[in-house]
Amino acid sequence: MTRSDALALVHEYTQSEALRKHMYAIEAAMRAYARKYGEDEETWGVVGLLHDFDYERWPNDAHSPTDEHPAEGSRILEQKGYPADLRRAIMGHASYSGVPRDTLVAKTLFAVDELCGFLVACALVRPSRSLNDLEVSSVKKKLKDKAFARGVNREDIRVGTEELGVPLEDHIAFCIEALRPVERELGLGSPPSTPAPASA
């Protein structure tokens, strides 16, 4: 599946701009890690892009391992001939699916998913609204603040980083670097415009 095929699926099934941007962020992080590990960048990028494409239609609040997200998306991808190992990696990013993360692509997807969402949240509250001046120490401090971005699962970040076998600081720094080139597509980097004062 090419990136354009994957993007068409994302646009067909996901109307939310915020959710689309999340998938773009995960794509960027997956591409960066593919380069680091000497894996196929296009393949890993598409895995990142598709991991939540079914979430809006089948949100799975009950955390069913066989219905709704990501199982429904996996079935759609299977019908389109998407490889089983990559569908398995996508299934594994939802721990409740019961699918073990036993490949590097699966471990990486899980490790970047919650963290990248958290990094975007960190950038949005900065005066610059940018990742360019976001520091690892600031991210770690905000991770300890349970009131900040409370929808982000800190335990998933911890487990994902451990599974990937990298220090948390290195993982945060790597993901910040990976997202910086695409921050405009993520809605970052431009402070909200303030209206010009009315002339007297």
C-alpha cells in the first residue's frame, strides 16, 4: 500500500482534523525510527498513518479485543490485501487487543503513539506553539503533572519506551526531532494571531 492509498483511507474514514494530525505525527515518528533502524521508511510510515484510521467510526470505548478499533480497521486492511505482519503491528498498539508486540515495527508504533500526542500537547501550551524550543526536561516535568493532557496514558509511554529498549530521555528527544520538520502540518509553529489594536 502506497502512502497515497493510506492517505485516501485516512480521509475516507476520518473527518476530525485533530485525529488526522495525530496520524501524521505518528507517521513522521515511524519514518524517523525506520531510518534509524535501517527499515523500510515507506512501510513504517504507512503503518503509522493507518494505525487509527478506523478510530472515529469505531471508537471502542468498551475495549473489545475483536470489535471496533483497531479490529475493524484490520479487517478493512485485510480485504485490501494489506500484509498480516503490519496489520498485527497495528492491532498491537491497542493493548486490549491481546495481540503481542513481538516485532520491532509493532514495538515502535506503540512507543511513539501516546508520546507524540503528548509532545504536541506540550508544544501547544508554549508561547511559540512550536516544537523547536521544546526541551526534554520540560516534557518530563509535564509527564509528572497528571492534570496536564490527562487523556494521555503515561503508563503506555513508560511501557512502550521499555519495550523499545531506549532511555526515556533519548526517546523523547528523538521524537521531538522527528516531529519538528512536520510541525506546520500538525498545526504547530504559529502563535494564534491577535487582532491589531483599533486605531484611535
